[in-house]
Amino acid sequence: AVVSTQSTGVEGSMESILLHGHLNALAVNLPAVFDGLAETCALHLKSELGKEDLESEFKLALAKAVEEDPKGPSHASALHRYAIWLHNNSRNQEAKELLDDAVKFADSLALNRTMAQVCCELGMLDIAQEHLELATRMVKPGDQDILGPLLTDLGQVLLLRGKTIMGIKYLQSAIEGFKNQVGTENPEFVRALNVVSIGHLMLGDSLRSNRARNEASSVLVQLKKKRLIEASI
């Protein structure tokens, strides 16, 4: 996959539990046009929290959204969240079918990125590239924290397609953006370095490959130290 959406930390799990409660409350109190959105977000979080058999709930949320907000934000969100769950359960062809429906009447950065992830799993790298290019054009100027991961995704897809030089170009843009704007103490910066290391190796440039991999390892050590310090406070 291009990117993982799984939470790995205890802190993240607790935040998800609390957020799930807030979203359930929103689903009860929001106007009809929005409650489907809150409900599908809550279902997605339940999936992240380890509830295995959620498909019937996703289907009900989708049916409710179609009834209350056809072709609207809640409908698109329900399709998207259901597709993410299918993708996380390795049912990528079904996920793509839902996303194909969603993009007929909705367009968003997140929707295009999920479509790219699903298409990568299905080997549809050309379509994945198209959706990532669409997503990058939706990023507002200055939002390098959003643009960086997208450029890494795009660079990785280009490497997989054999367009190594172009892929490295996008990966270097992501790396420079982190260094100059976002900061390097970021897991996405580490990911960009690791992927560009592979790109250089594909070109036979072991010196640049090792340099990028060593920098990624160094940053990762600092990130782990930082998390240990924060956990002890």
C-alpha cells in the first residue's frame, strides 16, 4: 500500500476512543444533512478500534446517507468510509467500485488519495498516478504538511511504474518541503527518505541510497527518543 491508516500507539487508541464518543453524540444532535457524516466517521473509528464485523453497520449508514443526502457530502462520506473499511480488509475491488460511485458526484483530496491507495493494491498504477496528481493540485499553497505525503505517494507510484528519475524528482520535492517548511521530526519525512533511497538504488547509485537511508534511521531514532520523553512527562 502507499500509506497506512492504522494507529499504532496507546495514546492514539485512547484518542480514538474519546473521539468515537464525541462523534456518536454528534450523530444524535446534528441536522439530518450532517448526521450521516458523523455516523460514518464513528463507524470508521470503531473499525480502527478493532471491531471486526462492521459491514452491516456501514451498509446501514450508506443507506441512510443516500436517503437523507443523495449525491451530497454525507453520501460521499459514507461511500468513502465504507471503501476505507473494505480496503483495510483487503477487499480492494469492492472498495474501488464504491469509490468509482463517489467520484461521479464528489471530489476531494482524501477521496483521490484513497482511490490511489486502492488502485495501487489492484495494480492499476496509471490510475493511481492520475488520482494522486489530482490530489496534489487540490492542496492549498503553503500546506506542505499535506503536500509532502502526497508527493511521497506520487514518487513511490512512479518508481513502481519504472519512471525512476521522475519519481525521485517528486520525492526530493517532498524532502525539501519537510526540511524548509514542516520540519524533519516527522514520520512522513522518514518515509520520503526511505522511498527515495530505493529510487537511488534502482538507478545504481548506492552512495545516495545509503545517505538517504542513514538520514532516515537517524531521524527515526530522534523521533523515538522524543516520544519516550513526552510519555514520561
